[in-house]
Amino acid sequence: MGKYELLRARVAAELPAMQTALAQPATDGELALVHTPAYIEAVQQGTLSAAALREIGFPWSPGMVERARRSSGATIQASRAAAVEGVAANLAGGTHHAYRDRGSGFCVFNDVAVAARLMQAEWARERSRVQDRVLRVAVIDLDVHQGNGTAHIFQGDPSVFTLSLHGARNFPFRKEAGSLDVDLPDGCGDDDYLQALEQALDELDRRFEPQRVYYLAGADPHEGDRLGRLKLSFDGLEARDRRVFDWAWQRRLPLTLVMAGGYGTRIEDTVQVQMNTFGVALSYWQTWQRWQNPSS
């Protein structure tokens, strides 16, 4: 948990061009676009079973509920900002193990799924042409753990493409079928990872034409991560980020960034990976501003 405070402090000190805003909690109605009412109520009221809490991984408290709501709310806010400015981020988020009716793996509500569904609903309300009423969303999940909850939520939905590069032998041990899943062996390093990413983005191109992108930029593929089992360097992870942002820019796609996982033996390493990601994101934002305001 300490990485979030450290990341916020470093962003404020080292990236002054980034404007931060307080995350507002997601409402019951927003959460219900993805999660079952019974599950939302159980989380809110603290009536989750002991087994359900064990699967989530931490105990219930009012603070846990507030944090889960605000994590989803931050991704909603970032989605709206990205639609205008090209890119925006949640300093937390990426809670991709949460299913419709349960949490898992330190994830209570699935922030990306909630935000994507809300953006689709708002898009549909704003457009009168039937053929353009469905917003097409790509989720590029580069956390080392498969986003099983996200994959399950969007299974069979042609408007959402879920791409995941993850450790084949890592959690979750029962994977869900996403649109495109790339299993990586333990010890996978920079070159093999970047080649797999390039091939996956090419496949995404062939099969789907998104209008919005969500990017889960997990720090846990780093070689110093306790849970990652991959061997990416700082440079390799920054190259990963640049490739995703370049891919989105070539298509002029608004991109919403969330942090996802990171469990470094040294917490400073996790924060450094994510700071590098924010540095790339800031360059992307500046490119968008020049494109939108060529005379400025």
C-alpha cells in the first residue's frame, strides 16, 4: 500500500506539469453497470463472508470500502479527462481480478470495467446515429497477472477487446479466456517480452478497431518484483510503455492509464517503474496538446 503515497509524492515533486485531482467515489449506479447489486451491498454493509474476504486478501473496514469506490471513481474521472486531453491517469487502479459478483487478489471493484461501461453508456446517450452508438474499447493489460475478472466480465462482448500479456505460471492459476491472451514463461526478459507485445498489438490491429484504450501498466514484470517471475529491466519496461503509447498515438486514441500491480523487493523500484511510465505518459500528453493546438 505504501507505494501509492510514495508515487503521489514523487509525481508532485518531479512532474509539476501533471495536475492532480481528488478522486470522487463511484456511485452504486456506476458500480452496478458491472457488479451485481447484492455484491455491492455486501461490500458496503460489511456482510461479505470470511471466504469472500480471504479471496480479496484484506479485511473489511469502512476505509476499505471508501478506497475501493474512489479507485473506481478515479478511473472514471481519468476516462473523461482522456477523452478531452488525450491521456489521463489514475494513480492507483487496475483492479482487474474483481468479477461481477466477487473480489479477488486485492481487488474489490473492477475499476476499468466500470469506467469502460460508463463511457459506453455516455457515448450512446450522446449519439443519435444507430450505427455509431457503441463505443469500442480496448483494454491492454500488461500487469504480470492475467486480468481474469476483466476477461470474464467482457467475454462475448464484441465492443470490448481484452489483451493480456502475463506469466503463464503466475496467479491466477485458472485463467479466463480474454480476446487475446499471451502466456509468458518464467524468466522472460526484455527482448522476448517486447517481441511478444509487438505481435500482440499487430493481432489487436487485425481483429479490432478501438475508439478508446485502457492501459494497465503493471510494474510487476520488473526483475526486482517479489511476485512477478519475469525479468524485465527498467529500460525494458519503459520501452514497453513507449510502444503502447506510440501505438495509441498512431491511431489518435485517447488513453486512460492505471497503475495495476507492483510488489518490488525494494518498494522504491516499483515506484521508479511507475514514475517512468508517467514520464512517457506526460510526453504523450504534450504531443496531444501540440496536435490539438498547433498555433500555441
